[in-house]
Amino acid sequence: MTSAHDHDAPTGTDPDEELQAWGTVELTLLFPPFPAPGEAGGPVLALHDPVRARQVVEALGTVEEIVARLPDRSWEDLPEPETRADLDLVAVGCWGRLVRIVDPALGSSFTVLAMDEEIARQRKRHPEARIVASICLELGVGHEEDTVQLPGGGRVSAVRWDSSDPDAWRVHGDPAEMLRVLGVDRAVAVDAGFDLDAEPRERLWRQLGSLALGGFSSDDADGRQVSVFRVRRTEQTEGDLEEVWMGE
């Protein structure tokens, strides 16, 4: 998101220390009214709201306080974190009914469940929202995780920990029931790349999240502004970051 040389890491750490993991971590909320099933083009997005973005960051469970607001930038100009200092940067796009959060502290390992914890926090704060989470990290073994949670509690998670094992996907929840609740028929889902008749390893699980977001994908964010903040982490989050990204 920004160079580690621009901002210091927490006291006692080397801000230029290279990370042992790499990848992306995103959390997205869509607020009603939701797009009609099959509606083309995804939800209509408003201009970015930086005031609301700050409020979103202040409410994250991974953040103790905001230290500085950096210049806004375009979504496509957000690089993946590379150094320890980058782990204390949070980017948020608030585009009307859709909010997208990029926070490396929501990354998961075998023992860190930061994303699940934040989904629970967001559900409590926003019971009306659809929540979609995506993690794609290389931690020595590949880790992919896609979660969709709907208002009322319907949830599907697909997790894979070993990218070399084609049968490593573990699925929790009923994706067929989720499509029914979303009002998306199988043909529409197949066109989007999510085929219920395919093996779990052949399904594009991120596309289930896109369907829940009314067809929105990361490509739709290109050209849109986001706010970037340097933050101070909670004590627990500091330890989680070290475990997930530094391999300690």
C-alpha cells in the first residue's frame, strides 16, 4: 500500500524487514437494498466517502488507534504488503452501499482466526449486511479462504491449505441453499464461474462471493478512490501479524 520507508513499524521491530508471507486479504460488506438477482453490472457505486472510511477503520477489532491518514489513492494502486511497516496500513473504499476493507491483520494461519473474529464483529454491528471475505496467502503452503455470510446467518466457507493438493478444499455450509436464498439459479452461477455440479477444487469460490455482492468484483473497483491509514495495532493483533506474516 505504501513503502515501509514512509512510516515506521512498531517500536522494537525493523520496518524494513521483509515478510515471510505474501498475498491479499479483503473483507467486503454490501448493504441493502440488494441488487435484483441477475441484474447486470453489479451494484451502483457512489463516490468514495473518506469520513466514513475513517469510521470503518476505527471500528476494526485489529486496530487500537489511527496514527495517520495517508493520501487517498486508486484501488489498483494498492500493492501487496512487502515489509513489516506495510502490515500497519489499512485501506478502505466506501462506495455507497459497498464497503471494501484491505487489512493484512485479517490474514489467517492454522491458529490465527482473525478474519472469522472480524466477521463476527461486523455481523454484530451490521446485521443487515452481506459479508464476503477473501484470503489468498502463501505461507510456505498456499492458503485460500472464501467466506460468504448473509443476513440471518446463512454462511458458506471454502478453505484450502495446500495448493499442491487438488482435493484439499474443505467446504462448510450449503452453497446450493445460499444460491437459492440469493435468488441466483444454477445457470447464472455457472456463467459466473461457480458450478455446483463441479468438484469443490474446480469451483471458483471467489465467484460465489461476487454473486452475493450483486456481481461486484475487484475489477469493478479499478479507478475508484480508497483511503489509507497507518494504525497502531492491538496487542493480540501484533502477535497475530508476527505469526502469519513473519513466520514467528
